[in-house]
Amino acid sequence: MKKLGLLVVAASLLLQGCGWKSKTRLIPLYERETPGILGTYDVASETVSFSRFTRDGLQNVTFSGPDGSRRTALTAYDLVQVTGEIQDGVDEREFTYLIESEQKIEGGVNFNYDLIAIRKQFDDSNRFTGDYSFKRYSLKCSDATARLNTNTEGDQCEFTRYTDLMAATDDVLRWMSDPRIAIEYSSGYKKSD
């Protein structure tokens, strides 16, 4: 049986320009979380696979395209927000994480940042199925994040300190809570085992 997984392709509010990055891993080991999301999801035209976590709180996330292309990102998660509640024994909470994904580039690596909001999935009897749904939000530069930006070239926000990264994340979470903001996404489905 397929379970719905959601991946946000574009968050139209979310902030104009290109994405967030750093030249070093900024999420410290003591801040890393290990959400329960595992397995393979069909998301838009890609297949996304989540592996088990390493001892140091990192997860390989592999993206496979319809053209046979494949890329893997070693990813860290930092819990930044919990919304919702447990009602009648059903956990309706949504856990939002800042994700830090390693990208190999010529001459080294960059780290890219996005948000992922994860929810548990329940069957018709309100039992946890072991599956999750998620939405992934691309982070873009805004006036607020640009104040914390240390990049002097190009149109990406580049961070060098964890505290600045978290201040920018807090700014984005405030933007996302504004009901006037439209968010566009594509649906994907968890592959059955």
C-alpha cells in the first residue's frame, strides 16, 4: 500500500533569490536529531530514499531522476519547531527540521539548507503505520536573512555561524506561520516494500 509523502517544490512566499549554503557543516552534533523517516518515496519525477542514521546523526538521502541520474546527500537534521498535539491517542504533531545536506562540488563541498516538516501516518483505526508524510521547503534569501548573510558574491545566502543560521530559520518560520502565504507543492507516494 502506498502512503502519501509530500515534497514542496516551491514555496512561493518563501523568499526571493537563491538558496542557503555554508562551506562547513554548521549543525553541531549535540543539536542533531534522528527523525524516524526511512524508506523510498516517489516525489514528483524523482525517487527519494532515506537510509538509516549513522552514529554521528547523519543520514544518506539519495535522489534518483527519471533519466537515471543519481545524487546522494549526507544530511543532518535540527528540530526547529513542533506544532499540533496528540488528540484521542492520535499524534497529530508536525515536526519541522532544518536540514543540512552535503553537496560535493569541484574542489570540495558545500552544505545546503532546507526545511522538512514530518508527520506520522495513521490507518483507519488510528494506529501508527510506521510511515511518515513530509513536506520539504526550499529556503531562499530574503531581506531578513540577507542581514545575516556573509556572502559578498552571488545571490545565495552563505552562513558561517550556527547562531546566524538559526536566527534566519526563526525568521522563515515566522513567515510560514502567516496564513497569507501560499505554498505550492507536488505530491509523492511512499513506495510499498
